[in-house]
Amino acid sequence: MYRRSWLRMVILSMTSAFLSAQDEPARARRISQQAIGIDAHIDTLQRVLIENADIGRRSAKGHVDIPRLKEGGMRAPFFALYVPTYYKDAEAVRRTLDLRDAMQRVLDAYPLEIELATTASDIERIVASGRIAAFLTVEGGHQIDNDLAVLRTYYQLGIRAITLTHFRNNDWADSSTDSPRHNGLTDFGRQVIREMNRLGMIVDVSHASDKTFYDVLALSTRPVIASHSACRVLSDIPRNLTDDMLRALSKNGGVVGINFGSGFLAQKSAAALKTSISSMAAAAPDLAGKSLDDYSREQHTKDIRYEPAEPRASIDDLVANIDHAVKVAGIDHVGIGTDYDGVSSVPVGLEDVSRMPNLTAALLKRGYSETDIKKILGSNFLRVIREVTGR
């Protein structure tokens, strides 16, 4: 009798464990669908403008389109209006407007699927309706052409965040991947930060030099973000944040979005990323207008912006960066900034945005609660948007 009871208990225990394992993917999908789903940086508009990609339809190309955003539960992406630094002065403004027009074409073509969001309340309303909330950012301070009037015009066009630098310094802020020129922010750079605070635009310090980072945090009266960076202690590249920077960002009330690029996540991949950055930063043609756009199309086609596909990081490498950022900055200051469509080497198992439930499953396995996972998948960035935009 005792042996039969013991055997029954063993069978029940094994069955329970089996069913629990079977339920884990479903649980991960449910959490992903319940989360607000903010990705603080995607470069998908490059594909729309240069390749004429129709992101309203599912595609085998690229990392992101509307159907895959919905499938992955990432319903509030930050669409980056990225203009390479070889676009100078008014040319950079022109190219930014071309990208804004590309976004508008998507919005006009698919009004039942996607809508522009400029506040946290917009994001909540649009996501609740089952649509994608498009939040717009400018990726590079050179795109304002040293003119606060251009900055204000971008605000009127619905842009609500600016990444201060890209691979090169601009005239008012130093980049993390260029030789220091200004020792951080210039006086005009400080004017830019103050005006962004006044308008209600998010200041993004990804790509900024360490000195620029600290200058911004000393000045900004609003929370600051690092939209697509990771942890320098795990991959020693200047684009990543040190532990001191993570603590400072936390004290500011900001959020770091962990980048999915393999070189950001794992030291084994860092050398390839550094080579890619050097190649991109070296490209500076003396062209304008259509000739410059043609050159940009050629570079995009050759993927000189992307690090080689190997060696790839793993989901464990990504979770290690999330874990470290959470331990140093706190659970309220970590999010996702995939850099999808801006990097080609992404973790195995996260080949496109539809695979995001795989990250949720990995976080569950690591012991994260549903509440904390939802913070990482959007609630933390939503808080910053509300604090900066006021709604």
C-alpha cells in the first residue's frame, strides 16, 4: 500500500512538472501580450525610405514589420529617424524630413494598424485599441543644424526624443566613438538640453561620450534615457554604460534600453562591432542632394553599418546584461532598446521582433516576476515618457 502511494506521488509530481514545462511558452506569450511593449530604438524607417519596404505586411526581410510587432507584443516602438553623420547642415535636416515623410506614408497607408503617439496617454490608448503606437525619435544632434528653431519644428512634427550624437561629434556635443572635441557639451549644447526639457522632448544619451553623458545629467531637469546601450563591464565598448553611469542614470530617474546587438552584449563579439564602427565613422563623402542619397543607398545595401554576423550572442548574454543593469541601476531603470534593423548580429533565438516571447521565457526562468518583466518590456519607459511629456 505504501509503495503504491509513493508511486502515485512520483507520477503526479512528474506529470505536474511536465505540464508546467508545457505551460511556460504559453505563459511567456501571455505576459508579452499583456506588457505595454516599448522598444526604445528600431531603425526600420531606413528600410521604408531606402528599400521602399512595406512594413504593413509580414516580410522575410529585416527584423520588424507591423504583423511581427504585434506577434512579439512590442506594440510601442521608438522609430528612429536616423541620418548618417556624413549628411551635413541643411542636408541633414532635409534627410530627416524625408524620413518623417516615410513614417507618414506608413501611418496613412495603415490607419487601422498604426498611429502616431506623442505622449504616454497616447501610447496606452493606441495599444489598448490593438494598434501599434509609433513614437518618433531623431538619432543624431547634427540633424537640428545648430538651430533651436529646427528642434522646435521637429517637436511640431511629433518627434519626442533626440539621441544627442551618433558615431561622430557634432558642433555641440562629443560622441563616444570620436576623439573628444568639446569636453562634453558646449554652451549651445546646454541650450539644446534646456529647450528639450522645456518642450517635453526626451534626451537620449546613447552614442554620447562619457563626459557628454555626465554634463547632460548635471543639467537636465527631466529623466534621461540611454535608448540602445548595454553594460560596459560585460562588453568593453564605449557605446555601453559603466556601472557608475548606470547608477547616475538611476539617480536621474532615467532608463537604459538594453541593445540586442551581439557586440554590445558579449566581449567575444566586441571586436567585430568596433571594426564596424570604425568603418562607418570613416565614411564622409563631399556630396549633396540626390548624389548623397545615392551614396547612402549604396552604403545601406552593403550593410557597412552592421557588424559581421558571427560570433553571435545568446539570449543568456542578453539576460546577463539585463541582470547586471537591474542589480546596479534597479528594476525601475531598465528596458529594451533592441536596435532591430540597425544591427544584423542579434542573439540566437531573437532573430526578429516576433521572437520577443523567448526573452520573456528566459527572464521567467531566471526568476523575474511578471510585474518586473512588464517593467522591462515597457512600463519603465512609459513612466519616463509621462514625466517628460507631461501626459
